[in-house]
Amino acid sequence: MLAFQHINRCTVTVSLKVTHDTEQAGVHMTAEAREQVPEGTEARLLASVKSIAGYSDRRTLDAVIFQLIYALDAQMAEHEFSQIKPKSE
């Protein structure tokens, strides 16, 4: 995760919430990438993704975090590519 943050000049936060309700019981995870800014300055949200690992899910926590980081990377790339203006010929 440190390499991802360094390459993309962002800070990644992963939060976990355990739920016991009947429909979506399990571990709800959210990952957010925010721009790196000086302390005391509000950082702009670059990407945000969510995932749920049910109690019968066999993935490790590391695997879920890697999937979240890949999803963050994809969102950030989509945004970056959408900012590119087409070349006029």
C-alpha cells in the first residue's frame, strides 16, 4: 500500500465495520484515496470503493485489501483519462 500511495501521491484509508444483520452480515470495508496535502488542509477525495466479505467468504483480509486498492487504481485512472483532451488532426 505504501508503494501505491507513493506512486499516486495520495493517502489511502481503509475502514472496517463488522455487521450482524441478516441480509449483509460480514465485514464491510471502505477504501478511500485522498490527495496528499500539508497538515491542516482538507484533502480532496480521489477515489472511493466498498466491499463486503461475508462470514462464509474464504478470502483473506490481505486479498480483500488488494482488491480494494486495484479498484481505487482503476477509478483514479478512469478519472485521469477522462481529463485528457483529444488531439485535433
